[in-house]
Amino acid sequence: MEFIEDLNLLPASMRGSVIVMGDFDGIHRGHRVLISEAISYAQKEKLTSILLTYEPSPKKIMRKLTLDSRLTTHEEKKMILANTGLDMVIFYPVSKDTLRISARNFLRNFLLERLSMRHLVMGNDHHFGYNRRGNATYLKAAQARYGFTLSIVEEQLTHGKRTSSSRIREALAQGDTPEAADIIGRPYSVTGIVIRGEMRGRTIGFPTANLKLDPEKLLPAIGVYKGITVLENGERITSVANLGKKPTAGNFPVGVEIHLLNFTQDLYGKHLTFEFGKRLRAEKKFANFEELRAQIATDISQARL
């Protein structure tokens, strides 16, 4: 697996390739169908399998989003794609200038000439090029003229509904992390480094690991969640996470603090991943820390079930 984040580092010449192209935010079940199709075709034809995605999201450059608000951050995307079996992943740099490149020029100058594309795999709703002209209709007409073949993958369904990043976002906004996990094909998760907090949890008997997160990572609805913490060594520990502002202790920015059950090791400076399970309850301001302590004990009992 090779990651290309600077187009100047692309090989000067490439043997024929199979390209799978898209935003791939979330790398959900539908995305994996596209990736599998590209890898299978490349292996059969002895070609290089390449995933082409965008950095940052075109929606951010076009100011449709204040932040990227990503289901998968740049680093998370790399971690997931590293285990797919692709030969190469290219993060195509998106700017106001690159968004003005026509579909025809992008196809001819980059996909065909620079990447030696022989076959293209794309979702039926994906577009590229200026004014989104590079759609399925355009490509079906272009393939005979330019000598490449094409696989347009039809819409994938999860529980009878469209498998999409927007559905995942809707589920997360409602705190329905099991639904999000069904659509993604794995638990929704956050990864961050453990930083020092106010150590309030330790004083009431429930020490927590406070995570410093990528500011553009999309978080589920505020609340308390059961789940699994994955340590740097791969160890998996049943946990309870509070996602919110900690109103009983004060008024803090939204953050994630995790209590790892039956775990006492020092985690400061370590990277942790928390995989969200079911949302146990909404965040609540308690009258005092004794009430909070009693509620956390109840949360932990539920997390063990």
C-alpha cells in the first residue's frame, strides 16, 4: 500500500491502473463494494488498483460546510484504507483552482495520461470536474472514444434504504450509534491522544481518559455511551464515555472522557480509540457530585450488560 499526498511524488510512468474514485467519507458498506470491485478487476487483469479521493472535501472549498465535519478524519481514512488490499491511495488536492478543471481535462490529463487508467469504478451518483459534468452519462459516452472500460456501481442498500454518508450523519445526530454502525459496517469511533483534565473523575472514584480530538471529526449527539476502548497495543476494554460539556463540574467545551472498566494503567500521552456502542442516556446536570457518582455507577452496570 502506498499513500500519495503530493502529486509531485507520483511515479513518472505507471503501468495500467484500475481507478476507484469518490469522497469516501465514512468508508461505509457501499464504499467497500466499490473498493472490492476495483481490487478484483485489477487482480484479474494484473493492473494497479488505485483509490482516488479528495483532500479536503470539495464541499468545504465550496463553503457548503463551515468545517469538514468528517465521519473519517484524514488519518482515520488512511488507517482504514491501509487494510483493504489496494495498491495505492491518492489524496487529490482540492482548491478553487482544481475545482475549475473540466471533466474532460481531468479525465484526459490526469486519469488517462498521468495514471494510465484502463478501467474506472465509480458510484452511480458520483460527479467530478467543473460544474459536476463528469457523471455516469458523460463517462459512458467517453469510454469508447478514449479507450477505457467502466463499471458504474448501482446504489447499495442497508435495511432497505440507501447506504450513504448522509444517513450515517442523521443517525449520529440522533445518538443512534447502532444504526450508524449498521450502515458503516463497523462501530463508529473517535481516536485521540489522552490529555490531562481536571481529574474530577478520579476524586469521585471513576478516573477518566480525556481525549484530544481532531476538531473536524463529527461527533454523535451529546450523551453517555457504552462502548469499547482500543489501546495502542490492540487491547480492547469495555468502557463508558461521556460526550458533552460536563455540566455538573462546570461549563466546558464539548469533549470525550472515557472510564475504562477494571483498568488502572497510566494513559497520558497515549492514543486511544473509542468505539461507540449504545447511547445509555442524555447528559444531565446533577445537584451534586454524589448524585453524579451514583449515576455513573448505574451507567457502568448497564455497560457490562
